[in-house]
Amino acid sequence: MKPMATKYIQLNTAVPGPRAQELLARKEENIPRGPFTTAPTFVVKADGALLTDVDGNTFIDFAGAIGTMNAGHCPPQVVKALKQQVEQYIHTCFHVMMYEPYVQLAEKLNQITPGSHTKKTFFLNSGAEAVENAVKIARKYTGRKAVISFERGYHGRTLLAMSLTSKIKPYKYQFGPFAPEIYKMSYPYYYRRPEGMTPEQMDDFLLQRFHDFFLGDVAPDDVAAVIMEPVQGEGGFVIPSKRFVQGVKQICEQHGILFIADEVQTGFGRTGRMFAMEHFDVVPDLVVMSKSIAAGLPISAVTGRAEIMDAPNPGEIGGTYGGSPLGCVAALEVIKMMEEQNLPERAQRIGELTLQAFRRFQERFPQVGDVRGLGAMCAMEIVRDRESKEPDKELTARIVQTCNRRGLVILSAGLYSNVIRILAPLVITEEQLAEGLAVLEGVLEEWCR
């Protein structure tokens, strides 16, 4: 197939190029095979929605470091703030000598997260660590032990977070035993609902199962929390209805169960709102954040009702690097960018353009079984045929690998590993977005005959 002319994608070598191949050999020798990588090359420069590798090849980024770069790569104001901070102090540990950026960021998150109630926030290093601490806080506050998560949900790779996660391979296989008192409920997947069942009927059925679950599996007064992704990320960008999410929240309120929103991938403007839970008119008791909070700096947060957050005693939650000064100043600048540049609104426009293209792909290629999205969190599901809806994991992998070698960094997702997902930085230009989508369409033309 003749390569298409591109303005932003510049390929000087095959991917991987000579220098990348040298580094790949060193990687194989020195790094275990467990950490998976999607693009077979190494970055030397990143700017906005563009990545340049060690061989001088420039890529359009549709992966955004798995949803970490909503503010784009190396935003100038974030870089400036980091340089200033590094010259003052790098780390003192908040538990030893405190610093103002930690307090400033907590104040800001208390202000912008859903709900007008009094809130408090504390910081950690990763999404999984924030999830684990949200559960610790919920258990301490309620005096209960059980936690409910959802089928296809993803909450991290540490022991408790892995236990809450629902995909066996690659996340859980032979890594047990898992944490006890974790239960899974069904989450609506409307594309794969039973034949003849409407989305509303599916919601009713699953909510009724929730009530029945309390009769047959665990008493509601033993349940500390329900944790939910407003849109399932690793699960395949599966989007529930407002009716379902509100129904789950009502069940929680009925039984004194805390509702934890895992906004690690959906947060910070990705879905067209600062937080995805705003689409559902649901106010969580606790919100878990990470990924795009600080333009790539490792920091995460738990924000919640003040009385819940105050349940642990001094010393019972925290961590040496939690809320590092660098992460805090970066996050403050990211939030300022989100507000001043109205990046959540920009996410809506990116999503509109992406879904328009995906619907065109769906018309052209029978292997594109479903397209869906909320804001700039968009996906298409690859199947063998539309009648059976049988997932095609192998075709999906070929599409991803070919895109990466043609200068478009892209990811898959889903329980069946058959979903192409888009997590482009929200600063991507419409011209860059169009070029990336054109590359994707060319790859589909090659493989979906």
C-alpha cells in the first residue's frame, strides 16, 4: 500500500529504526518482559500531541500515555512551574516538613470536584494507591469490610486494586490469592445486551440483581463502598446510562454504602466535563484521581466528604512521596490550563470529530461493530462479523501494530482486547486529529477487506 502524504507524521526510517533497535536489544537484556509496550521505539522529544523518537521519526499521539496527557506533552506553563520548583526544593516529605503547594492543590480539588458539601483531599503517587486508600478510608468510616466493584472494571495492579479489577489476563493470572471481601456486580454493556432487551430493560435487570445480591451474597450493612468508573476505561470505554448510575447511587444511599468514583482515566476534562460523573448528575462520597492530574508527574488524589476523610487517625494514611511538591505545582498549572483554555469544551469537539470518523468507518468496514464515546473518550469495537459480534482480538492487534509503525500511537482495550480507544491530548489540533484519523482509516482499508 502506498504511504499517504502526511504533514505532522514524519518517518525517516522504518519503525523501529536503527537506534531504536539497539535500545530494544538492551531493553530485552536488562528489563523483564512483564512491562508491556505498544509502540516499538523510544521517545526523545514530546510536544503537545506529537512525539519524536530516537531515529528522528515524529508520531501523532492518540494514546496520551494511557490518558495521562490531557494537557498535552510538556505544556510550557507546567515546565516553567517545575523549573521554578526544582530550584527551591524538590522534596521534604509532607509528613516531615509541609509545603504550601500541597495545601493549594487540596483547596482547588475541594472546589472543583462534584458537590457543594465540605470536602478534604490528600495525595498519593498512583491511581492504584489512591484506590487502595479510598477503600481504607471507606472501611474506617463505615466500620464495614466488603467492597463492590464491577465486571470489566479496572482499578490498578496492586493487591487490593488488582482484586477489584475484573480482567484475569494480563492483570490477575497466577497473582493470587486476592484480597478478601471483594464482590463483583454487572455493569451495563448495551452493545452486547441480550437480543430483544432494551437498554432500559437491561438497567432494570441489573439494578434488580443488585437488590438480589444483598439477599444471596453479602448483607448490605456489611458493605463499606461501591467503586465505579463513570466510563469503563480498560474495560473498553463502556458507557452506562444516567439511569443506571443514579440507580446504583440510590442503592448506596438506601443502605449507608459509600459511593467511590474512580475518575483516574475519565477525569480532568477527558469526557467533556472536568469529571465524568458530572454527566450523570451523581455526587460521589469519594473521588479518586490520577493520570492527567499533573501532565505526567506521578501524583494521585482522594477527595471526599470532610467527615469521611477525617475518619482515619493521624498516621493511618499517607506515604513518603505522596503529594510531591513537583506533582502539586504541575497539577495547579494543569487545572489553570483546563479552566483558561476550556479544555473540557475542547474535548467535546474532539469527540464529535472522532465519532464522525468512526461512524464513517462503521459504514465502510463490517468489522467495525460498534462505535461509542463520551467527550474525547472514544472507541470502536472490532468484531469478526456484525451478526455474531464475535470479538476479533487478532485483527485489533494488527490494526494497532500497523498504526504504530505508520506514525500513529494508538492503544487497544476491552475485556476481549478488541476495542480501539482514543486518548489523544486535548490540545491536539483539528489538523493533527484529522491526519491521525486518516492514518487509522488507511490501516482499516488494508486489514478490513
